[in-house]
Amino acid sequence: MSSYENTCRYFSQAAELMGLTSNMRKLLQTPQREVKVQVGLEMDNGEIGTYIGYRVQHDTSRGPMKGGLRFHAEVDAEEVLSLATLMTWKTAIVNLPYGGAKGGIAVNVRDLSAGELERLTRKFVDEIHDMVGPDKDIPAPDMGTNAQIMAWIMNQYQKYHGFNPACVTGKPLELHGSEGREEATGRGVVIVIAAMLERLNLKFDQLTFALQGFGNVGSYTARFLTEHKAKILAVTDATGGVWNPAGLDIPQLLEYAAAHGGVKDFPASEPMSNEEFIAAPVDVLIPAALGGVLTAENARDVRAKYVVEAANGPVTAEADHIFEEREILVLPDVLVNAGGVTVSYFEWVQNRQHFRWDLPRVRNELERIMTDSFNRVWNIATEKKVPLRVAAYLLGIGRVGRATVLGGI
């Protein structure tokens, strides 16, 4: 089952419980615009490179659209559509005044020089600048992109439209970015885990954790878990995996990964494959890398009691059903990793007001929004006796549906 089919399946489950008509379902699911563009540029060796870029704009009923920009070899129209749809529900779940969008370019950034990457980014902006902007659609970093790329996007956009830093978020601080943006998704993950543990009358130091992915989200998640005295036994990334039943030294692992480009061969640990990671004897499993890693084939190997979806779509619908049968609690991605878009919203607000917030304010506002959103989802799940994912969709779809009806067709 594809990522978009997964998204539609979850939508349909919630829509059935809500009693939405088929016409309303079709209206809420159908994207407003799907754009596919050619991005051609001169490579450093003089040859011509041709790449395909995408931007899907899903819904505007609650405000301008918001969504990341992904540079990855596997980017395609279906993946971008799925992620844009998810962004609509995600922004509604945390009650931000946005609709969902997503974009990307099918490219392996490791194959490009810094100059080629900059030219590719600027050419992509040339193709889509008239359909994005602070009141239309605000891009942000995603897989394969970063603050530097957002800076190029802002600069190129302003050549057409004048000074307007709110046209994109996730920018460097020197170019009107927000304090706390880089750490936001990982911090949001830990805030949601903390809210769950409070409901379950548990503490961080009573549980063991395993993390798949040690990029931005995974590394910050590990950092903040350690601040809460949590014991992380396993970490894997693209280079390999490491395991220590006594707990990994996360500060040292962060330094090692930065110096060596990954966690593989970290001292005072044993090697661990991704297959072994799935079956790690821990309490909490946190997939924070690619989607579709927990499937019908390996879901019964999971020994954790809790799965926290820090990545987008790491659990397939079939695996989700198995986890429900096994009474493994899944914290869904549409809530767990919403910290990034929430602090992107704070950046947008600061840019519109031309007033900078300090880091404590950003962190306090993020904690308030993420905790409140979790509690609303938990209460719906408890009241209606449904999984947390279904409860999150009920909350998000309900808000989008009401805004659509109130605004008029």
C-alpha cells in the first residue's frame, strides 16, 4: 500500500465515524492544485541537468498553505500529494491557521556541488514564485533541505516580490529565522512523550528507548530525552546501528556522529542492524527516519509497548492494525512531529510583525500548543474508544470540515 493510500485509509476511518457524506469526503480529500515543473540548470562541468520539481497545495479553508520542501531522489507526485494532505490535518490538529502543502525535487543532493544546489534551488523558485508567498503557501525545510536553502529561496523570491521574509520559514537567524526552529521537531516529540507518560503515570527514567534515525529530528529527540534522564539503548542511521544494554552515552554519540558522519562503530557499543532495531527489547520505539519502516512483515517482531512516529508515515496501515491487536500504543505522526510546523508558524508570525521572540518564549509556546493538542487527542480517543491516530484525524478533519462549511463553497 502506497503512502497516499495509507493517508486516504486513515481519512476514511475517521470520516466514517463522523458520518461525512461522500461528496464532503471528496471535497476535503481533493487537492486544490498540483504542479509539476521542469528545473533545468547548467552543471559545473558544462553539461545540462534536468530535474523534476513538485508543489502540491491541498487546502486553504483555514488559511494559507504550509509545507516542507524535500530534495530527495525518491520524491514523486504521489509522495508529495500524500505529505501535502497530511499537512492539512496536522496543522488543524495543532490548531494553526494554515492548510497543507508540500513540495520537492527528485534529486540526490550528494551528487551536486554547493553551486549546483544553489542554482537548482533558485531555478525552482523561478518556476513557482507566483504560486507561493506569505499569504498563499509558505515552504519550509524537509528532508535534504536546510536553513541555507531556505535563505536562497527567500533571496530569489524577493527579486520578484520585494522584501518579505515571511515567504519561507526555517531560515537562518541572520535572515529573520526563529530561535528554536532547528530543534523544534525533536523537542515537540519529547513534549508529546512527556504528556503521554503523565497520562500513564510513568516517568522517563522508568523506560528504555530506541531511535531509528539520527539526523535533525532523531538527534534532537535523543538530546532532549537525555535531559529527562531517559535511557536510550539503541540508535540506528543510514551508516548502521549501535546498541548498549546499559544505555548509550548520548552526548558522546552526538559528538561522534558529527565527526564521523554517522553512528556506526561508536565505541562502547555493539553493532545493530535495522532488522535488529525493530525487535529491540525496549519500552519505546521511535522511528525518526523514513516512512514505511514498520510493516505487516515485521510488526509482530516489535517488542516495545509504545511506538512514537517521529518520522512521516513510518507505520503502514497493516502494521497499525497489528499494533492495535497487540495493544501497542502508537503516537501518530500527524501529532508527534508537528513541532516543526508549529515553530515555523511562530517564525511566520514574527516576520509578519517584524518582532523577534526569545528562545524561552518559543519553547513555552511550543510546549503549550503540543501539550494541549495531545490532551485533546487523548480525550477524544478515550471518549470514543478509538486509537490515538483515529482521534487525531477526527480532531483535524473536524476543524477543516467546519471551516470549509462556514466559509462556503
